[in-house]
Amino acid sequence: MESNENTPLIATVSVRPPRQRYQNDTIRRFFTIAAIGSPTSCMCYFTILKTPKSQQSLNHQHHTMTSPTHKIYKIQWHLAFQDPLMPQTTRYHTNIFIETQSDGSGTIHEVNGDIVSINGMTYFQIPSPPPQSLESFYRRSLLGEIDISDLEEVTEVLKSTAAPPRQRWFSPRSMKMEACKVDGSPYGEGEKVPAYWKCTEWTNEKAIPALLAKRLIKTVDGGEAVGHDGAYDRPVTWCY
């Protein structure tokens, strides 16, 4: 293009400055350089543009949405034998599994033991290979995801969720197992005897709702956490 001294020359160039020169993330990382003047006379103007607050908010949301996560499952396992005093015909040992490794391994969170012992059942946190690789595996249900940064809080919530206490004793009078109070004393005539609860009830009715209440479980698609409004209250289609 032809030009002369009376024809202004306007050029706009975008360049990235060294990152270390600007510590404020609200500053967009480029300069706009406008060279205005004639071929023989030129003046340069440098402008630093700030990112709008609305864009900062979007950037923060994007960072939040893309935080690294672990998948969290409910796992069911075949039992060697069924408890004849439980109302369901078929029960499964039930616990929570957090997949923390790329090979599918992770950590199981569960209560184990029995409801006859003085101390009842106990919470355990156990490293585990992929559950589906074990012989007693029955089924897994994806609950959602947890942020890796929340893993410690998730563990504390599960650890602090009360485990099933003692609920049975061997009655020398009837020569069989009967319901008892936590201290081991039998229920008196006319007293209401609560239903037995063990690992399945701890998982479905205590542990998962506790995580949901603190919004620590998120659905994979980024929607609201699954299982609100009592969805985990004895779900017949899952396990007993």
C-alpha cells in the first residue's frame, strides 16, 4: 500500500509479556501497542487492559468446576451366610468405596463386626484393589464424585458417623439371641424394640446422607448432588 508523509500509519500488535513481571491475575496478559504517525514520525502508546469482573467470576467458576475429583461408589458384597434375625431374605455387606488411583483401586470406608459384642460394630478405613476384581463382589453403584481437596473432610465425616452399637444378647432364659439395649439389658414388657441396623443401614441411612448434607458428593455431570429427599432411606432396588 502506498503512503506519504500525510498518510497516518496505524498498527495494532498484541504481545505477551513475561509472566513474572505481573503478579496480579486481574491483569490480562497482553499489551495493545498502537503506533500512530507518519512513516518518518511515529509515537507509541501502551495500554494494559484489566479483565472485567464478570470474566474473573467466570474464570473462578471454571476453576471450581474443573477441580480434580475422585469417584465415590456404594459397593455390595456377597455374604457367606445370611442373618436369620434380619427381616430381609437376602442381604449384602455394604460399604463405601472411593476410587483414588488410575487402576481403579482406592479406599473402602465401612463398619464391620457384629451387634452382639459389647462395643458393637467398628468403623474401618481399608486400602482396596478395584472391588470388581474381588471374588465376593456383587455390585457397585456410582454415587457421584468428591473433590480431591475434600477427601480429608469426607474421611472425617464417615469416621464420625456413629457405627451400629450392641443390639442383641444371648438370653439364658429363652436360650436364643434377643434384642437388647446398648448397655446389654433386655427390653421390658411393653417397651418398643427398634429394628436392628448394621452395615447396610449405616451406609444407606447414616453415612451417605451425612456426606450429602455437607454437599461433599457431586453428580458426575455437575448437577445437584444425588440422593436428596430421603432417596437413600432403605432403597429397595439397591440392597438390604
